[in-house]
Amino acid sequence: YISGISILGIPAEMYTYGTQFWMIVASEGFVSLAMAYAYLPVFFKLQITSSYEYLNLRFNQTVRLLGSILFLTKMLLYIPIVIYVPALAFSQVTGINLHLVTPVVCIVCIFYTTLIFFNFDWDPTIRHSFWTVTIGNFFSWMASCSINQAMVQRCLAMPSLRAARITVAILVVGIMALVSMCCYMGLIIYASYYKCDPVTRGAIHKSDQLLPYFVMQIAGVMPGLPGLFVSGVFSAALSSMSTGLNSMTGVIFEDLIKPRMKKPLTESQASFLMKVIVVIIGSICVGLVFVVEKMGAALIQASGSLGAITAGPLLGIFSLGIFFPQANPQGALAGGLISGALITWISIGTQMKMAQGLIRFPQKPASVEGCNANWVAEYLSLTLSPDATAKPIEPPFVLYRISYMYYTALGTITALMVGLLVSYLTGSNKEKEVHKDLLSPVIYRFLNRSKTDINGPIEVCRKIELNTIT
């Protein structure tokens, strides 16, 4: 869960926009508690292969299909960024063209897979404030950890629920430490370059190249260290990509292919089919890297914005099933689709406005007064371009200005509200019951005990329609 996006993107974030982003560590502890005691017990009782099998048990096959498609879309949006990051670092360190590096990264992975800390302003248009980072990241990480197939399959590999909870605790400690180190690296880079900004003077083209540039400046004369740095970035990226390819393959096979097979495949046939799927998905991701390269946002924002398109609806659909017994399949479908459409519109619209230069965010002050005189001519040629004096522009639509950190929260809340409304309008689950094991233990005390619960083994209940609870 720590990829090259974090290793390169977080230092660039700290350098460009300030230290507020570090507050994401505050919400990750709460995510671990919610995951360990509200979501994980449900999946552990069911012992399902794919987390999206839950949606079939709780709602129906159509909702499961929607969840699987949203997950696959999420990973297709995420993996190209994961690929792009190490390729960017490698290109910066070696000078080799980025588009020559990218296919090699994918082939290797396919092969083996086969100081302003507390800004309490409530303004939702502020890119990073205490509230946008902590509240927004809570929903983002909840979607990434609690219901994501890539994480659920890890937790279900543990021998017991207690062991899975310990694993989650270890994850949170490791995430906090790694994010903090990445943030600290960003501050070190800023302390080194704030009087001679390499982006302003044209030494690099994007802030995401700051860390490789810094490494080459500091450690370039020391044999082996630049290579060690690049190998670290590649290791992080390849592990994330491998996990993504594995989980996508599992979801495609279990949720899209297997239910439609008239006769079961042999183990060798299934293995060959999944290897073919990995190759196809990996090839698609290579092509999508070219799209990622054209995005105007920083890595952290680009990853968060695109991920929210599916993370919000998915978290909303799962939360509908786990916490709201009255939610029915019609509500889950409507909530997921409307939520996904809303966040897609906001995310893509914002990216377009940023690419057009209509949305810009305040950055930390950086100058070139500490640079030597050799670069002045190049700097003047960059800054004295015809469009250097921009005309005043009208502010974009308000939803395009909202912080990208809130996208997942907005998607989740939309899915919940629409889902509950549509469920109510279509009769909820008044005539049916939902098995107790399909609901989170944290809501057991609120269940209506005057009706008859289905408390039998979930394996037996799988043979009947489980669209139900008292």
C-alpha cells in the first residue's frame, strides 16, 4: 500500500504545497479501528474468496457485478500511475526516455506476477486543511483498506480474526512511519532548494521529479546509491502493481467469468486463463501511462482524484449492506451508479480546468535568488513567454473547486443517501430478512429483536436468497 506514488509524490507535495498533508496519519488510526471491528468481522464470518461476493449475498448478482466493475475501473486508473512513477524516476536518474522504461516495468511485473500543520479553516475549497486531510483521508483509506479486494484477500489469509486485527495494527504503524519519513524528505528538499527552485529555473519539468533530482545532486558521486534509490522506487511500484494485477485477475475470474461457466474449469485451465488476463490487463495499463503523463495535477492529487471515482461508490455500497438492514438491491444499484457519475463529473471536470490553468492552488514560496548566474538566460526565456501575463478569469464551478480529499467522502455519502432513499421508495426489506452474519457486529444491538433473525450457518443460508434481516 506504499507505492512509488507515495515515495515520490509526498516529498513533492510537501515541497510545493506545505506540511498540511502529513495530517493524514491522524485519520489512519481511526480507519484501522473501523476496519478491524466493523468491516473485517463480516468478511471473516463469510470466508469469501472475493470481497464482492458479499454484495451478491447481501443484495444480488447485479450489485455484485457493479461492485466488481467499479473495482476493476479503480485499479485500471491506479496502476498506470504506479507504473509512471518509477519510470519517471529512472528516466530522471539515467536519462533514458520514459516511454522506453514503461514497457519494461510492465513486462517484468507481468512476468513475476503472472510548518503549517494545523489549518483549521472549514472552507471545503482549500486543497489541504486539517479537515480536508483528516476527514477526506478517513474515507479514502476506509475505501482502500476495509472493502478493497487487494486488502481483504490479505486479511482473510490470516488464521483468525484476531490475527487479522493484529496485521491491521502493524499496517497502520508502518504506514504512519513511512508517510512521516516521506513528508520529512519533502521538508529536507525544500530546505535545500527554496532559494534556488529547480522547477522555476527549468532543471526539472515537474515537482514530482524533485526527489530523483535531489538524490542525483546529493548522491550522484557515490557509486551505487542512485541505483539503490531507483531500485527502492521500483520495488514499491512493482509490489503495488503486482497486488493490483492479482486482485483484478481474481475479481474478473471469480465475479465475471466463473459464474457464467456452464461447467467448471480444471485447475490448469483456470491458471492459464488467469495468466492471460494478467497479460491483457498489464498491456492496457501500459497504454494508460500515456494518459497519466498528460495530467496536470501532482501525483498525490491525480491518484486521489481518479481513485475517488470508484472508491466513494464502492465504500457506499458496502456500507449500505453492512450497516443498514433496510437497504435493498435497487437502492444499492441506484446509489452506486449516481455516486459514480457525480464523482466522475467532478474529478474529470477539475482535471480539465487544471490543465487549462483555470484552477491553481497556493504554493509555498520558492525563489531563485540563491542560484548561480549560469542559468539566467534559460530562466528569462521561460518566464518572458507571450502568455506570461494572464488575464483575470472567472472562478470555475464550485464543485470543481472543492478539495480532492473530499471526493471519496462525497461519493460515499451520496451512495448512502440515494441508496437509502431508493430502498425506502421501493419497499426496503419489509418482506424479507437478512442473515445476521451479513451485518456488522457494531449494529447488532440496534436490530429489531421482535422479528425472527436468521441465525443459522451462513453456508446453509447461501442456498437460499439472502436478500434479508430483521
